[in-house]
Amino acid sequence: MTLEAWADTIVPGEKRGPWDRAVAGVATGGGAVQAGALELLRWDATGIHDGLDDLARLADEHATAYAAEQGLTLDADVPPFVALDHDHRVALVQRLTTPGHPEKDFWVMLSLFCNMAFDSAAHLHTAQALADRHPGLAAMGLSHPDADGLWRFKDFGYGRRLARLHPDTTATGSPA
């Protein structure tokens, strides 16, 4: 829950249901949690998957200290970071990611991966993510591939063709 709450702080989304405490629900549509931030974080390709329990524990320790400093009473039914409201989560994330904080590198890295889940769906096959209506790719308006699974663009990005195909280019796009 703590890591979901962190991801939701980085890219907010709407609650998944009335039971949802990790997602603050300050935005409409899907955020980092719905985009699969936990799946991406747990993916061994990230290199941080083995340390996630430690990061969650540290986030909760910082949340407990922050709450004491702010005079907040935390709901003991959920982890301390989850018990913070959205504005306090944001303030704590800002504190932990500020230059000079001794743990900044860990928190920035965690935040970048949460953002990556939303912005690029790096843990998913792009065509499948689009078919499944991935919230980040949908928000960016990423086009769907053609029926053969390849992306082609009718309009050139700069409004004009930048180069002609080489005459020896094969039908598959490979040079001869």
C-alpha cells in the first residue's frame, strides 16, 4: 500500500473503489497505480525490485516522523505514508527528493519508475498496453499500430518529408 500511495503521489489517479486508501483520488482517470507502477517496480529489470520492502519501510518511517512534526494523528489501520492525506504526501515527497537530502537518490529513482509506468508503460508490450487502454499512453494520445502490428504515420512530424527512401530499401524497410 505504501508504494501504491507513493506512486499515486507522483502521478495521481482516481480511486479504484471506496475501499481504496492508497490512491488519494485527487485526479480523474488512471494514474501511476492504474498504469501498473507496482508491476514495473517489481520487474527485475528495474534493479530495485529487491529493495522495495526497505523503501516502503523507510517511507513509512519518514511519514511517522513527518506526522509527529506536523502534529498529525495517523490512522493505525493503514501504513503511515498511506494515512497521510494527499497534500501531506506531496510535502513529504518534496522533502525527500530535495537536493541535499541524504536519501534523495533513492526517492528520485522510485519516483522516476512510477512516472515511467505512466509515461511509457515500459513493463508492457506497447500494442497490448494500448489495446488494454493504458491510462498514460491514452492520455498522451499515442496512436495504435496498423492491423499488421506496425506503426505508420500518415503525416510527417515536421510537416514535410525529411528524406526520400533509398532506392534499394526492401518492402520490409531493410536496406538491400
